[in-house]
Amino acid sequence: RKEVEQDPGPFNVPEGATVAFNCTYSNSASQSFFWYRQDCRKEPKLLMSVYSSGNEDGRFTAQLNRASQYISLLIRDSKLSDSATYLCVVIRTSGTYKYIFGTGTRLKVLA
Amino acid sequence: EAQVTQNPRYLITVTGKKLTVTCSQNMNHEYMSWYRQDPGLGLRQIYYSMNVEVTDKGDVPEGYKVSRKEKRNFPLILESPSPNQTSLYFCASNDRGYSNQPQHFGDGTRLSIL
């Protein structure tokens, strides 16, 4: 089982829709969490950090559930420009300090 | 401007011809890392460095070498490249001194080994 798992998608949604992705992690020693966005074969770019109390940045909301060991990303009012792959990233600090990447969830927003 | 710079951006070469991909960051970051990205496999860590002269293997280190002689530079060396090292490579850095610090990525290097 992978340490960080995501549904690869694709999630095909119409413009204006609300879409949510989950990401599960298996190591309870994981301490920090992020969502990155990656456009086709370009570098990953930080979308937002994920805080324990949940956080919002415009149309994007991130949540952390430590008990169930998952993080989520909610996108409201989807735009065509939101089409990308969304990577879940976990920092594990037990043993070797390490960034663990999920394989990504692909989102296509359709006109 | 804070950035991570990789060179070259694209390279086509032949099996066995040594090559180096350079990575430089201007943010005084301690932690630097190399990843390769292949379809369906996501980002896999090749090597990382916690600080100058401190490097360690990631998940897929075979066939690669690194060095960290200066804080800003972290070159990736392929001594004898093979076709299975054809991939998209990313260098990343972050300041490990604080929690909740995201990694900053370079633009990527597309490497084709024929």
C-alpha cells in the first residue's frame, strides 16, 4: 500500500460545479500537508497548505482529518483554468524527514 | 526573485555518455531534492540533501549521483545514462528549519536517453 494515495481520476466536471478530492495517508507521524497543482508536464506549484482547523483560499477549501488520516480539497465554482492535476503532499518527520507525494488526481473542467 | 533554476531544460543524448543536470536556488534553503516523474508513477525522490556535504538516497537512487558542495547548488549526475532514465526531472528546495514549509520546484528537465 502506498503511503499517500489519491484517486487518479479524471474527474470531468462542468464549469461552475463543485468538486472534491480526498487523499489518504498511512503514516500517523505525518505532520504537514499541502496541495499542489501541476499543469501538464510542468513543475508542481503550491496551491495551499492544509491546517488542522481547515483553511480556505478563495474558491478552494482544504481540510485535514487526523483521526481518519486524510486530507481533502474542495473547489467551488470550477473554472476551465482549474483543469490540472492536483497532488497531495505529506511531510513525514519520523525517521527520515521526507516529502511524500501522491500520484495526483486529474481534473478536467468542461465548458 | 526567489527561484530554483535547472539546466538544461531539455536534453537528448545517447546511452553511456555522462551528463550533469544542474540545480541552483537563491533562497538560502537547507533542504534540496531531486525527483523524477514518470506517467502513472508520480514524483519519486532520487536523492536529497539536508545541508552542505549531507546527502542521502531517496526511493530510486540507482544510476544517479549527487553532490552538495555549496548550499545553493545540487547537481544531479548520470555517470552512464541508460534509456530507462528517460524521464522528467525536477529539483526542489525548502527551508527545513521551520515546520509546514512547502517545496519550491524548478521548471523541470526533460531528459531523453537513446
